[in-house]
Amino acid sequence: MVGSWDGSQSDDSSHFERGVDHIYEAFICPLTKEVMHDPVTLENGRTFEREAIEKYFKECSDTGKPPSCPLTSQTLSSTDVSPSIALRNTIQEWRSRNDAAKLDIARQALFIGNDENDVLQALMHVRQICRSIRSNRQGVRNFQLIRMIIDMLKSNSHKVRYKALQTLQVVVEGDEESKEILAEGDTVRTLVKFLSHEPSKGKEAAVSLLFELSKSETLCEKIGSVNGALILLVGLTSSNSVNVSIVEKADRTLENLERSEEIVKQMASYGRLQPLLGKILEGSLETKLSMATFLGDLALNNDMKVLVAQTVGSSLVDLMRSGDMPQREAALKALNNISSFDGSAKVLIDIGILPPLIKDLFYIGPNNLPIRLKEVSATILANIVNIGYDFDKATLVSENRVENLLYLISNTGPAIQCKLLEVLVGLTSCPKAVIHVVSAIKTSGAIISLVQFVEVRENNDLRLASIKLLHNLSPFMSEELAGALRATAGQLGSIVAIISEKTPISEEQAAAAGLLAELPERDLGLTRELLGVGAFEKIISKVNGIRHGEIKGMRFTMNFLEGLVRILSRITFAFNNEPRAVAFCREYNVASLFIHLLQSNGQDNIQMVSAMALENLSLESVNLSRTPDLPPPSYCGSIFSCMSKPPVVTGLCRIHQGICSLRETFCLVEGEAVEKLVGLLDHENDKVVEASLAALSSLLEDGLEVEKGVQILDEADGIRHILNVLTETRTERLTRRAVWVVERILRIEFIAIEVAKEPNVSAALVDAFQNGDFRTRQIAENALKHIDKIPNFSAILPNMA
């Protein structure tokens, strides 16, 4: 009877078929109920399978019972048995006749289109024959049944294909010739296809058969050469399949295939790295060289890079130290490949890559690296130093090391120059290292050479590295950078051109904007050059484009915008000596833009810089506010001249007493900026608060009507916020500014009376009077006099006189 297709069909079932003899009862072992292979006879004449009766006797001995006949229970005097030679020969002859008949039946049944039950029965017979007598594999080969069974893999029936795979597994097991026959043609490719297309049981049978074939060294290359074989097998080993057997057999198949170095490389391409790493660790020098060379070009994800660094990092560094140039090249390229991730770079640092790497880079003499490999060394070093590692000064950032780097930069080609600049970018990103780099650059005067790279047109990477380096240096060398940029025509224009490129915002644009933003804001010569190259027009266009969503670039947008705003603010420092500055601010309504930027929530630096710019603009308002021309006095029509009536002028600015507007005179009151600045006095960032308070204080400057300025602040609820700033005493600078503003406010008598009732304000002023600098103590003293905490002796003494 034929069972289910998934394996429940018993290979021991049998029924009468033409040409197949019945099983004689004497052939059956009473214990196993199966045809005997090695019949033996007891002393009472009963016959059993040798293995079965010996097992029975052992059980009797283990339980302490005397040996007996399993059929008659008769106690035996001995457990000796006699081989039944005649019966064994008879059974063998019977088996041979039946096997031949079954193979003949199978040969007739194994055709596509035959009845499925007949095909399954034929496959079962083949399995039975191969399992019972291994020598009958020759019979299978003689009948060319292997090719016929292979044809069954083309069946539309899952059952037939599954049983055909099982049958082939039994046929070729341990038989090299049968494996060679099976591997002819496209059979291996078919098996590989089954790895992805068959149900779980069929997939398991296919991978089991591939495992059996992979035991033959000659067939490993055949399996590995089939397109998709390795990637599917590797995928099976890393899958979360519930069928553990599939995972195990796929893994063992791959282990067999590891005999081939080419297959090992292919496996690595599909994510199975351990075989390749193992050959780097334990292979011959030739093998190590081959595997390291391949590793240098292998695409690796970050986890793989860490694994490689941990497993063979030391071996690769040892190869890098060797005197053999091909080995050094292979090792350097592999190390370059794995050094580009922070995690793996840290592993390489820990295993000691830096000393030999630096030696290779700077050494000149016998067996020194050619320039193309020095470029690789520089790339590795750049990768490593850009991970933010806290480098040991003696190892990498001594002035001597940095000077060597600067020398190499000046005396090599663009490719290695780019990598060396990236090394300096990494070092200047490290707070402890940047000081030493700055010192070396100042000592050597290399800033002039470094600035020249911003004009490079043909190598974008080189220009980017130079811009990033100068940006990192700019907080420490702003004066030197400004001087270098002013000294050479075109370099400032090149940086502005980068900033104004019409592309999605790039890292280079953000770095270029950050570089110019760090330059001294009061450097009038630099501001004039920026005006000359049209920088401010381009920058304000970029700022507006970002604000309105017309310019995209998620990653670098905020840094870019901050840099642009800082550059734009420098024009407000040039009003006294550069007429074009006022004209520009009027034409582009710069004051209005900075007021809008005050509302850049979450961007503290932009808010701070905008408030600082508004302070400068507001201080200029008094010079720009225009007093209107008064009309001539009117006279009566009589002969007697009437007294002239004073002309009435309306629409004047409350604070500047002239004609004001935000666009023309930068008036904060007309621009409704006061409320926005007051709102920032509650900001958690002290620098934003200080800048906002400074902008508000411009309304209380000498030459203005302080009473009107205080009134404007009061209407915006500013006095309460200003007093809070004073009492919180966050920083010395902020306290100094707050004391100045509060003293001006307390000049208004009714406010001073109210404030005198606030003990916190009095305490803050007393603290400033006692602990502030000389100027702050003077101002605090005046404020305390306003609230009668200190007697006003200057008023008393004249009365006494």
C-alpha cells in the first residue's frame, strides 16, 4: 500500500507482483518479523536473526533470568548458536532473484506520465534494494536507473519529486561512481533550485543530497559553480527555519565546500566570513595573501567590519609589518576596508595599528612604501582619526608628527593630499588634539598653503577636506585665516561660490559657511571684500530660500543656516565706516529678516546672533531717524501780527522723535520687535538672554528719552522679565548687563518706589554692588540710590551748605 508522500510510506511494505517470489515463512525471523540476513540456530533447532537473538540473550542476562528460547520459553543450557549456512544462501539467492525482478519492474515504471502509485512503488523498491545489499548499487548503475530516477525530479507531483530525492540519496550514499553519474548534466542545478522552490520536506531532501555529493572533493567545484548555490546555502544556515535538519545539513555542506579557496571567497561575498578569516589565520603565506587581497575589495557591513577586525586584525597588522611588498599591499587594502567604521577602527587602535601605520607613512628609505600605498596608509589613518578617539599626544599629535603631515601635504599629489587633509580634519575634531595641530600650523606658517586648496576645481574631495579643516581651525585661528583670505585674490570668492551653489545643501556648503562665520566680525577689510564679491546678497537669498522651503538638505540644513546668519550679521558691525552696509540692510530689509529669525525655536545660536544683529541695527537707528521739516508759522490776516502758532507734527517715533521705519531706520519699536525680544528673556540659554537684553537696552541709550524707552518696555511686560534676569544672577556677563538696564529703569520714580518693595531685587543689586567689577559696582550703587537703599549724598550736601 502506498502511504503519504511526505515519508510515511513504509519501504518495507510489499505485495505480490509479477516476477517477484513470495516470502517464505522460514525466511522470517520470529523476533524481527523481517527477512533474515544472518540466520543462526539454537540448540533446540529454532532459527533467528543473529543480531536479534544475541540482543535477547543479553536482556536475559541483564535481568538475571536464565537463557531460554523466545518461541518455546524452553530453558537453554547454552547461548551458543550455529550459523544456518544453507538457509542464508537460499535467502541470498531468493533476494537476488527478487531484486533483479524489482529493478526490472522499476525500470518499466519510472517514466513521466506513468501512474503515480506505480512510480512511488518503483522508487521504494530501489531504496529497499540499496539498503539491503550495498553491492546491488552496481545493479542500479547497470540498469541506468540513476538517470531514470533523476528524470522523476521533473515530475509535477511533489510526492514523486520528494521520493526521487530520497531514493537518489540512498543510491549515491558512499558510492563515488553513482555520485559522478548523478552530477552529470543539470542535476545539481535542479537540486539547487529545489532549495528555494520546494516545500520544507523536499527542501530538506535536496540539501541532504547536496551534502552527500559535497563529500566528494571532485564535486565541490561543481556545486560551487552552480549559479545561486552558495547564496542559497548560506541563506539557509542563517535562516530561522524551524527545520533544524535543513540548517545543519546546509552548514555541513558548506563546510565540505570550504576545500576550495575560490568557493571560500564566494561564501565571504554572501556573508559567510569565518572560512575566509580562518584561512588568513592558519593558511599558508600564499593563501593568506590571496584571502587578504580578496578581503580588501569585499563589501562589508559595519558588523562584519568589527568581526574582521576582532578576528584577523592582528594578523593583518603583522602582514603590514612584513618586508614583502605584495603582503603589505594586501594587508593595507584589507585594513583600509575595515577601518571605515568607528567600531572596527577602535579595535584596530587597540591592537596597535598606529605605530606601524605612521612609520609606513613617514618613512623614506629602503623598502619604503610607494606613493600609491602611502595613499592607502593615509586613508586608513584618516578613517581612524575621524572616529573621535582621544589620541595620545606622543603617538600622533606631537608637533613633529603634525609638521611631517604638513610637509607631506606640500610635497605629494592630490590623492594623498586629500587623505592627509582628512587626517588633520580628524585631529582638529578632537578637543585635546586640536591645540597641538593649531600650534604646529602657526609655527610653520602653513595656513597660507592650506587656504590655497579652497580654489581646487578638479578634485571635489580635496576641496571638501580643506574646507572642513579650515572650518575646524577657524575658532582658534580666525585672525590668521582672515589675513590669509584677504592676502590672496579669489580665495574668498571661491568660498562664497561654494556657499551659493544651487544644489541640495551639502556638507561642503555647511563647512564653508561655518568657516566664514568664525572669522572676526569686526574685520572691516574682510567685510568690504565680502561686499565686493556680492557675498551678502547670495547669503540672504540662501537664508530666505531655506526659510521658505525652497532649498532642501535635511542633514546639513541647520548648520548651514546658522553659518549663513552669522555671516550676514557681520554687516551690522560695519555701519560706522562702510556706507554700503546701511544701504544693503535697507535694500534687503535685513532688520525684518533678523526679527523673523528670533523665532527660530530650538536653534539657540541663530536666535542669539539675530538678537546681536538687532542690537547693532537699533543702535544705528538714532543716526538714521529723520526729523521732519517744520512748516512755516501761520499769521492772522489782520494788520496786527498774531502770535505764531507752533506747528503740530504727528507720526513721529516715540523713542527716536523722528520719522522711523523698520526698513529705513531699523527701528525696533516700529518693527514690533520689542515683544519678541522680551519673550526670549525667559530662554534657558544664557547667551540668548544676554543678546536679547542687549538689544532691548538699545532703547535706553544716552541720547534717547529713557522715560519713553522704559514705557515701551513696560507695555511689552519687559520690566518684570528684566528684573527676573537680574535676580536669577546666571552669569557675570548677564548680571552686568541686567544691572545696567535696571538702573536705567529705576530712574523712573514711580517704578523705583514699586521695585523698592521687592527684597529679591534689592538683594541682587547689593550683591552686584559688593562683588561686581568697578563699573558694575558704580551702576549698582546708582540703582540702590534710586530705591533709597543708599543715601544720595550729592543731594544732601548742597542743602547742608
